[in-house]
Amino acid sequence: MTDLRFAGIGMTSARTRDRLVQRLREQGITNLAVLERMRNVPRHIFVDEALSSRAYEDTALPIGFGQTISQPYIVARMTEALLEYGPVDKVLEVGTGCGYQTAVLAPLVGRLYTVERIAPLVERAKARAKELDLRNVRFKHGDGHLGWKAVAPFDGILVAAAPLTVPEALLKQLRVGGRLIVPVGPEGQQELIRFTRREQKIDRVSLGPVSFVPLLGGIA
Ligand code: SAH
């Protein structure tokens, strides 16, 4: 049963996933390890069964609590941006959501720490990670504005919701050479930014316009 659920049939089958990967390539994703994860992670198990036939469309889908599972292209783009300069060991993800991005990322990094502010989503993401046997992930129910001080510094930080300005704590929790990939700005005017921490300064590169849900304060 479990194997069949992961493998998928019809609109969730291997062929449907191949088409998604083909589209991602056409959109400019080149990192082969990332494309392989996009092919192998069963996105349909992260959404409600009623939506599973749409799981491999390149679109965000509702996951409850007013939140969405990220669009596959965005997951691939952010993961590629994080890995652009080579392997990263310790990574923080802010905005676990249903845990789809977590599942794509986990085997590509050493250790993955992920923070989500909505408690039931944390539990759901944990369950999916267990099903997929992801062993290098630690989950936390908390406000991602604060990062995860106890296990900092990180080689990489990836933020899946948009703050108006970059939270200071996240920049502080980057080690030298580490990078932070974060969408910044109000709805309709967000840019994906890659910050890289240097000895004396922080470099900032724009990776283009994006559309994310807002990074909210506090926990729920
Ligand atoms: N990448 C996720 C989807 C992210 S949607 C996936 O693949 O499913 C953005 C998520 O960020 C939502 O689940 C939202 O609850 C969470 N979020 C928003 N503000 C947050 C904050 N301050 N701290 C932690 N998580 C936050």
C-alpha cells in the first residue's frame, strides 16, 4: 500500500513527474541533484487527496490554515540557489509548511533544521518526513524571525515566507561564507534575495521577482 501511495498512478505517476522535471529544465533549473529530488519526492502525499491529481502542476496548492505548498519551480530555484557554490552542511529552513521543501532539501544537505509557526503543520510535516525516512531533519514549532539560536551558526538558511525586511537574527546566525535565501517585500513587490556573509560585510544579490505568503510574527 505504502509503495503504491509513493509511486503514484495516473496523474501522480512517474511519467507525470518526468513532465514536471522537463518543465523545470525549460525554466532554467540545471542542478542535476535538485532535478532528481524533484522527480523522486512524491509531492502528491503532501496535499489533500482531493488535490492529488494536481500535485505535479507547477503551481502552489492550499494545505489548510491559509497556507500553501510552494510551487515546484520555486522549491527547485531556492534549493539550487542554496547549493550554487557547492555542498552545504548545516541548514535552517524557515516556514516548514507541509514539509515538501524539507523533503526535497534534506538528502542534499548534512543536517536540516526547520521551523514553522503553525503547530498542526509541524506535526503533519514530521509525519511525512517519517514516512519518507528522512533522518537528518529536526523540527521546531516557533517563530522563524528568531532563527534557531541553540544550533546556529548555519551554512545556509532558506526562508519560505516573505518578511518586509530581513530579520537580523537570520543574518547573525549565518557563518562566514554562509548564505541566506529569502523573499523580501510586501505582497506584489517581493524579490528573492541571496545574502552571503563575508568577514566584514554582507553581499546581496537579487534573484528576481517572486510571490510568497507573508512571514508572520509569533506562533499559532
Ligand atoms: N515550503 C513550504 C510552504 C511554505 S508556505 C512547503 O513546501 O510546503 C510558508 C510557511 O511559512 C507557512 O506554513 C507559514 O505558516 C510559515 N510561516 C509564516 N511565518 C512564519 C514564521 N514567522 N515562522 C515560521 N514559519 C512561518
